[in-house]
Amino acid sequence: MCGIVGAIAPQDVSPVLVEGLRRLEYRGYDSTGVAVAPQAGTLCLRRAVGKVAMLQQRLDAAPCVGPIGIAHSRWATHGGVTEANAHPHVSGDRIALIHNGIIENYVELRSELVAKGYAFASETDTEVIAHLVHDHVKLGLDLTAAVQQAVRRLTGAYAIVVFDAQQPDRIVVARIASPLVVGLAEGANYVASDVQALLPVTKRFQFLEEGDVADIRRDSVTIFDADGHPVQRPVHESSLSADAVERGEYAHYMLKEIHEQPRAIADTLSERIVSDHVLEAAFGPRAAQVLPLVQQVHIVACGTSYHAGLVARYYLEQGARIPCTVEVASEYRYRNPVVMPGTLFLAISQSGETADTLAALREARKLGYVATAAICNVPESSLVRESDLVLMTRAGPEVGVASTKAFTTQLAALGLLGLAIAQRRGIDRRIVALYTRQMRQVPEMVEHTLKLDAAIRGWAQAFSDKHHALFLGRGPTWPIAMEGALKLKEISYIHAEAYAAGELKHGPLALVDHDMPVIAVAPNNTLLEKLKSNLQEVRARGGRLFVFADPNTGIEPSEGVDVITMPDHIEPLQAPLVYTIPLQLLSYHVAVLRGTDVDQPRNLAKSVTVE
Ligand code: G6P
């Protein structure tokens, strides 16, 4: 969601702040800002609507130079996208503050502060925190104590970073339900919402926990827990490289990430399968104790990760013969679900910071599940730290807002989970071994499928002037059709819907005409003949079909039917992963033709850390 960076160093920090924002830009990007204290008593503030490049232009024209500063990229929640609403927010010409999250009681706090004489310059919930801190500082409290007092008044979610231009010896930060990481270096210290921002300046990090407040100075970091007691948080060395988020030769991050999938899937499977057997230890030290107790699985996730969960239901029920339910986290968290004995709660999330998914996990911990588990791509994330069992996807940093490699690596990880549970449930060892071998073949199949790129690009023209598109699938590739529709709408802004092909006749068929392209995924499985009948229903109404078909389906190109033939011998277990690839490429090429911002589509954010 919003990006946060702060720095205190012997030299000018503004280049580090702007580079940090640039590295976080994919997370939220409707406005940006920076505040620096050039010397004690002065505050230099620059803000701009738009991307980091706009802020950079402002800074080039009128630099802010100083050894302490904070910077923010915003994804609007309270208040429109205006310069006045961009962070940092300032109080009394001395307190500069940035914030991620949502303050729920800001209306009440605002009235209280207005009554005390504070004038508000923005419509944001954030500005109340700046004035609240100022209100305490002006009474003589030092900044750390002022922040500790101020946050006691807040309800909601926040990561805040603040400095006082009149005492520019420290940055003070606090968090609840929104991530913050302190970066440690020699004679300089940093803070950010994500390690990515700080990798050019340090690899040593301390992750703040719920309720922590930290006093960050040039040569020391003091952390206090929610009760105000000094605490030590472990120092982690990050293995990520600073250039893992560079785009290289590719026109867009999304294209790069699509092409990284064979390696990402192979990495996710590697070292976790030995002699056709999934190693339970891959899920963490508690797995051997928990997995024998699992009688059913309850999956909760958002967006693309939710679609991965829908595929997993087929893996778990058809493959491992264990009941599985799947739902979106924003509904789950308020539904007060009934939990049957022996149920494993599984959260799936690329970022591990999605507010609804995290809230669902925290709710689940109270509900009597046999254990909680996470499939996640970010080792340092809150989701990973708070789950009993964890299986990391190894996709590497994903920058494109539309998720690609994170999704297919989630499917690979879910395949491993299905196999681990199948092993425990006494499914025939030969079947488990066969499925395990099939999983290992997926990276190579994905590699072959990527070679269809030119043919898929050839199709894009037929979509670029359309307003709607319909995606069809059946069985485990129905969620793949859903993911294909989501990709198309996210990055090309074409309205797209996905249906289980058998549902076509119950409504969506009414929409089909020559202006509604219908995309179908047709692997060779037991539902093929049924799918073919559904496609006939489309043709009979004059609908134009675009089919990604297995070579043995007998679906041939004809008038109104375009076919791209997929690689041969894709097994049902492999089909969800492999058939995802052409749908990603199709959306990508359509978006490029339509000239949209592929990596940072309008109104969206990579990691949604607010409810
Ligand atoms: C946002 C992103 C999606 C992502 C969803 C869930 O909406 O734009 O790409 O699927 O959040 O994110 P998570 O990190 O929990 O997988």
C-alpha cells in the first residue's frame, strides 16, 4: 500500500529517501512527498500528485537537503488525491509525520484538536496524528514520549514515522497492524515499510512488532514494546539483493515476472521433494505434529491468492480426499465461522501483509483450529511470523501490481501441501509418487508455453477495442479462467468476467454476441466433452471463441473459432499452472496495445495494508 522511508545520517538523506520511494512505488502511487530538516529549526517540505518522478522534478527545481528526513508514497484512503492530502503532514512548522493505515477515531480526535486551536490543512486522518504529537511536544515532552502518548489515543491501524525539526536528533516510529522495519548501518539508521526500500543502504534489519515504538538516532536504535518497556528485537541479515527489483531488458516488470515463472516454480519445488516424497519439514518444525491431525482445510485469501485457493480445493479434495472450503478474507473475518474439529486454517498471500488476510488469521487463532498455516512469498512478513506452519513460495520480489509469478508459485506450493496431506492420509504411494513427478515437470512445460508468446500477441488486436470479455473454464481450470479475467480487467481496464462453462446457460449466454470475445481454457480432462458442448452454445449465438486447447481435444480453428494449441501431455494436476501462462500473456499484450500503465494500473496497489 503506501510506502514509507525515513533516514538519519551524517550526510544529506534526500537521495536515499527518493530512491527508497522509487523502490516502493509499485505498492501505492497516487501522490508522494518528502520532508527534511536542513538544520535545527527549519523544515523543508515537497509534495506532488503523481509518481515519484513528479516529486523528483520538484526536488530538482528546489532541493531539500539535510541529514534527517522522511518520505511517503500514498494510496488514498481518506481524502482525494491532492497535494494537500499527500504526506508528510506538518504541525506547528516543526512536526513532520507520515502514516500508513487508517485511524478509525480520527473524526472525534479532529474535533478535539480543532477545539484546541489546531487548523487542518488536509482531509486526511493522518493529520490528526501530527497535531496530536505536536500537542504533547509543545507541553515539553520529548518526541519519543510524545509519540508514546499520542498513539495511546489512536484506534485503527498505523505505521507512523515522525521527526521534530526543532530537535532533529531522532526519528520516532510506531506501529500497529501495518509493517515497519528498521534498517541498521554504521553511523546512520533507517526505517521503511518494506526492506526493498533500504536494500541499497543496508542488509541488516529489525522488524518492529505490534505496538512497538522506536527511537532511531544516527548511532542507536531503542525499541519500546506496547507497555513502554525497552525490548530487543532480533537483527536479521536479508539475503535479497538490491537489484532483484530491477527490470533489466524487459519493457515491463510484469513481462519480466511472467518469464521468471519456470525458475520461480522450480525454486518453490526444490529441496522439498526427495525421491517422489514431499518433505513435511518444508512446512516448518511443527508440521510432523500438526499434519496427522488435519481432517479438513479452510483456505482464506484475497485477489489472485484467492484464486490459488480455489484451485487448491481441487487438489485437496480430488487428490488428497480431504474436505476443503475457500473464501475471501474480507468476508471471513466478520462471518463468525463455525470451525469443525481437526480443521487447518490456511492463509495464502503474496505479500503477507494484506490487512484482511492478516485480520482473518488473527481471528482464526481464537477459533479452535488445529493450527494456522501460511503460504507466502515474503519471509519477513507478519503473516509468516504469526502462523504455526509456513511454506514459502520462492518467486522473488514481485513488482508488477498484477500478480503473475506469485500466483503460479502459490499453486506449486499448494500442490506440495496436497501431496503432504495425501501422504499422511494413506493415499496409494504410487499415486503420490506419480503426482510428485508431474509437479516436477511443470517448470519445463511453462518454459515451452512461453514460446507461444508471438501467437498470443497476434490475438491481442482482437481485444484491444472491446469493452467486455468472457472467460470460461471447468473443473480446476475454472479458477484459472477467473484469474485470466482478473488479469485482463486489472491491467487493460476491459470488463471481464469468468464463468464455470456449465453456468453459461444460466445467464451470461444472454451477453454473447459478435462483440463479446469468449476465451476458453480447454485442457484434456474428463470434463472436455462437456466443455466442448458449452463452446458450441457460444458459437450458436454468434460469439467469437478464442480457445487455448490441448492438442488432443479435437478443437480445430474454424469460422469464429481461433485456437492456440498448448504443449502436449499436460496432466490435470499441471493444467492450472500451465494454462495460466497464456492468459497472463494475453492480458499483457492487450494492455500494451491499449497503452495502459501495465505495472501500476490505475486505482490499484500491490499490497493492500488497509481494510
Ligand atoms: C492486491 C493486489 C493483488 C493481490 C491481492 C492480495 O489487490 O493488487 O495482486 O492478489 O492484493 O494480495 P496478497 O499479497 O495477500 O496475495
